[in-house]
Amino acid sequence: MSLKDKKIAIVGAGLVGSLLSIYFSKLGAKVSVFERRNDMRKDVESAGRSINLALSDRGIKALEEVGVKEEVLSITMPMYKRIMHSIEGDLTEQDYGKKSQAIYSVGRRDINCILMNLAERKGVDILFSKQCLDIKFDTTTLHFKDLDPLSFDFIFGADGAGSIVRKKMKNKFALKTEERFIDCGYKELTIPSDAEGNHVISSDALHIWPRGSYMIIALPNLGGTFTCTLFFPMEGKNSFSLLTNEKELLNFFNTNFSDLTPLIPDLSEQYFRNPLSPLGLVRSNSWLEGNIALIGDSCHATVPFYGQGMNCGFEDCFLLNETVKECDSINTFKVKLDAFLKKRKIDTDAMQDLSLYNFIVMRDKTADKKFLLQKKIEALFSEKHPDKWLPLYSMVTFSDIKYSDALRIGQKQNSIMKKIIETPNINAIWNSKEIEERILSYL
């Protein structure tokens, strides 16, 4: 085994860093993980962002490989559909896939703790409160604030969108990177449970209040609560910048989210207490310099609107493991690693494009009757011809089709559906043999 007894350092003990350490430990490496924060298992305040995550097939596959699938699923809430809330309070439902298919709401901290526990059981050494200050690329050495320099055979940067490893690469090798924020931030709110500890709205769905340029989503938690996220422009007509006091806030929510406002009795207190966080993405033209590589959010952080940030990072680990586990030498490992990272970038770029597009879908199109009809037509056609048509959402969420292939196929399907949806009298004949034959003619 090429990694037997090799010393590998991972900077960052978040979701991807913890999972990657487990994979490398299974390959026989001596793995050390360095985390700048305190141990979140002992200090809740050190857990970082708390935004709920949506675990789906790509991530589940990676967790199953290391034997924690069932443990993780036991702390999740399955969501089989979207429920859209109109401004008048009317509800519209849309299944995510087949009736049995779901995405799973899970807290970031909860899943991170499970992975760190497993990593330590596998012999991984996790060092907390260790801030990386510098990297010497010629000797593969890490320098820390309160620790002597340490040298390794390989170093992986899994330290998130603000990665110190990426920044050192950029300074040393003139790496071309894109670190772009979108004109939208997010703020979290919580819908409490009722007096008996039950959910006050349907708990088997992801709820969306789509309002054109902004939206709120709500994901269920164990214990009867929902984690809500307000995605809102930072500046402009409807934006965070204008909600500066309780009167403005309540007027805005009562006007635009009238059925949600009564569910959050302490809305003002939560809104002004909870932090406002930005949203953006990271791209880099290279993920490997010498024996130091980037993985996860450190090289492909994305916006959360397809729920693929964690799933994509977990898939990084799974596919990397599949690529290098049969290496017969260190040189082979480096060659395969380089080839993998270059190919993977094509797919993570596509994943980011898909995530940006799905923001438009969630905040705007899920309230559009024509779009909802289009999805019904696609679902019916896919049920009849599963070998010819798999909806884009299913390709991304319920399969391991490459993101780049999903994007390409999805664009072709969308061009077909644009023609179909403009068919005269489509509302009356959408499920007819005529429409089925028309779609087949375009394939």
C-alpha cells in the first residue's frame, strides 16, 4: 500500500477534513489533523456555521464506505418534497424524486462530531486550537502559532472557503483564484416546537417561501423545531440594509411571510441577535503544488442552493480514495492524485454553476405555475421512459452522475421543455400521448 506509514497532515477538522482523515487512515497512513478552533464536541460555541445541511446520495455513499451511514441517518430528518408557501398562504407540493426518495436534514455540528469520533477511533490524531500560520512547500512543513514546525509526506488543505493553505499557495505560486461573493446573505431563525414537542408544520418536507429576489427556507430538526434561513439581498429595495428596527422587520414579515410570522413568537429577538453571513464561491485553477493539495470548500466552496456543498466534499473523499487506494508507489500516488484533481475541477465548476442556477429556481420559479407544470411533465415522462430521461434534480441529488454531465444533459432537457411548455392548450393535454411523442421526437 503506497500510504502505509506515510505521514499525512490535514489542515481543518471540519466535515471534509474529518472524513478524509478516516479514508487515509484506512489506507494505512499516519494522519494528523490540525484545527484552529476548539473541540466542538466540548465547546458548542466553536462549531462554526450552524446552517442546516441536506445530505443526499453522493454524501451517503461516501459515509457508507467508512461505515457510518446508519449512525448519521439516525440523526437526520427525511424530506421527500418541497412545500411552497405563496404570499397568500396557499401551499403547493413538489416531490423531490420518486415517492421513496428523500434528502436528509442534518445539523452541521452533529455530523461533524460523529466523523471526528470515528476518526479518532481509527487512530487519527486531531489537534485543536492549532492555527496554521505558514507552509514551507519545499519541505512540506507546517508552521503553527503555538507549536513547533512539523514536516509531513503530504499535506491536504481542507480548511474551508477562507483556506490558509490556498492563500499560501496563491502567494507562493501565483495561483489564479476567484473568491466571489454574491449580492445575497443569510440569517438563521428557528421555528419552535409546540407545547408537546411536535413540529407545527409538515416535518417530511423542505418548506420554501419564494418571493422573487429573496426567500426563506425551513428544514426540520429532531425535537420538533425547524431551522429557517432567510436568503436576502445585502443592499437595495428589499434587503437586509433596510430592516434596521423591530417595526420595519415586523411590517416586512407580516406583509411577505404572513403564515410564517406567527410561528416564530420571538422573531425580532432572533433576527437582531443572530449574525448576518455572506454567501459566495471559491474557484482555483490549481489544487496541487508539490506534495500539498486542496480539497472540499478550500478549492470549490459554493452557495447552498443545491444542497451540494457537503455532498460534493464527501464525494471528493470517496472518489479520491477510489483513485489512489491501489497505488503501488508514492510516485504513482502523486501522478494519480494530480490527474484526479484536474478532472474533479471540471465537475466542481459545474456543481457551482448548478448551485447558482438553483437559487433562481428556488426563490422565483417554484412559485411559477408554468414551471411547476413543466416539472410534472418531466416527472411523468421520466416515469414512463427512465432510460431516456432523468430530471436534472435527480441527476444531481439521487445519482452519482458527474456534475458536468448532469449540467450538459440538463441544459438539453430544459431546451426541450421550453418548446413543450409553449404547446397550445398544454394545461389540458400535458399528460397526453401527443406530448409524450413530441418529447420523444426531440431526443
